[in-house]
Amino acid sequence: MTTWGIVSTIKAPLRAVLDFAAWHLELGAHRLYLHLDEPDDATFAVLKSHPRIRPVVTDDAYWIKSGRPRPRKHQPRQTYNASLTYAKRADVDWLGHLDADEFLVLSGRLSDHLAVLPSGCHVARIRPMEALADAKGPLLPFKTLVLNRAERRRLAQEVWPTYGPYLNGGFLSHVAGKIFVRTGLRDADFRIHNFYTGGVENPGAEELDTVNLAHLHAKSWEQWLASYRYRHENGSYRAELKPERPRDKGGLTLNELFATIEAEGGETALMTFFDEVCAATPDHLSRLSRAELLREVSLPLDAVREKHFPGFV
């Protein structure tokens, strides 16, 4: 049987960590390699008690042992942990690198989807869908992604008339998705969205279009606003990322777009942006549905967490 695992670098409350772990254990993960980005004895103890989880505390001693200073930004910490796990610890056939707010969504078990990939495929890419915020009801609505770039740009202007031209398919976070890599390749070098082996990028890569990555990037206005400043300075809205459109066609980076919105109207203007792009309002849902970009998914995280970690939350 094809086995798979996930490596992740996590800085989140216990409940969020257990939601992430339980969901992927339920899908059949053989191993979860969870790196705690800040020491947390309680979370470590819960994870350590599960036979399929390998928790690692990335404290000062961890980075001293690595022979390098702890990277200031979280992205190089993530890629170091993923590359090291792939090279030293991964006892699975496929290893994926996900964040704690990303959940695989598929029919059946991931092992069956990976098993049918051709032998020359060493990297399987799973594309994201972004959750809408403040949704009501048992099904969580997501905006989905069109891979054709020209069509994606056309739909973005149609569905998000004010801000769509500045966004990649209406997404605030990545559209590249995340990857699962066949283990055993030499000179492993994980990146956030890609993989290198012997200097070769994504060898034999294929789209695993039978699987989606449910990204809970904005669960609510309050949660998004609380994360906004960090993301603007260091995360998915940071200055170094490129604009969706060329600058000679009016393109702005997300960093520049948000700086402009704040300068013009402060938090009130940010909320206006949020309502058009992120919130599960009737109008937004209707626009997504007309464009065939709406998908509704059941994510019973509480029930799955209680099944695998009964009584911990």
C-alpha cells in the first residue's frame, strides 16, 4: 500500500494543531512530522502520545544543532524543516508540505490517488481553494481556481469588480498550491511551493486534480484583521512578492494594494475590501456561483478532532 505523510512547521493554539493533525490522520496519513515553531510543552505532549505523529520542538537547541542561526522569517524555517525531514526521517512513500490552515479534500483515501500516478512522476501538485469568511451552515463555501490564466483574469474582474484586477483569481494567498514528493530523491530541497533534487525543479510534476487543498486563509473578519499586519510585513502580503499584472498595466502587489487601501480609508476601507473578496455574503456567493467558482465542502473538524484526540479540547 502506498504510504504518505505531511511535514509542517506550526505556530498555533492546541485546538488548531489538533484539528490539522486529526483531519489528516482521518484521511489515512501514515506519519505527521509536526515542527512546533515555538516551544509548547502541552501541545508536544499530546502529539507525542499518538503513534503516527512525530513532533519536534524547534527551540534554541534545535537550531544550534542545525549549525545555523534560527532564520528570522518563517518561510526559510519551514523549508529547512521540510528538507531535513525528507532527507533524514521520512518513512513514507510520499511526503507533502502543508500549513496548519490547509486541509486536503478528496473522495476516498489519498494513498489511492497517489498510487495511480506514473512512475516518472516525482512531484504531485494539489491546487488550493480559499474559504469564505463568516459562513453559516454545515457546509463551508470556497472560491475555486481556474488554471487558465487568461480566463482567471477575466473572471476576477467579473466576480470582484473593484479589486479583482489586482488579485490572482480572487485569491489572497497562493494559487500554486502545495506539493507531495516521492521520497528517495537525492539532494532534497523543499521550497514553499516547489521541490528541487540535484538542481532539477519539480521532476516529472503532475497536477493531482482529484484532490483539493482547502485553505482557511480568512475564517472571519476578526481573525483576518488579527493576522493582517504580520502577513503584510512578513507573510503572504509581504513587499517582495510580485504583482498579478505588469506594472505598465496598472499592476500592484498585495502589499502595495493594502497600503493604498489603508491610506485612503483605514480599517473601514479594509473591511470594504474584505466584504467584496472574502466574506460569505449573499451577493458574493451569488457572483461566485454564476461564475461556477463556488464549492461547498463539509469540514467537520470538531467531530474528527474528538475522534482522534478525545477530551483534549
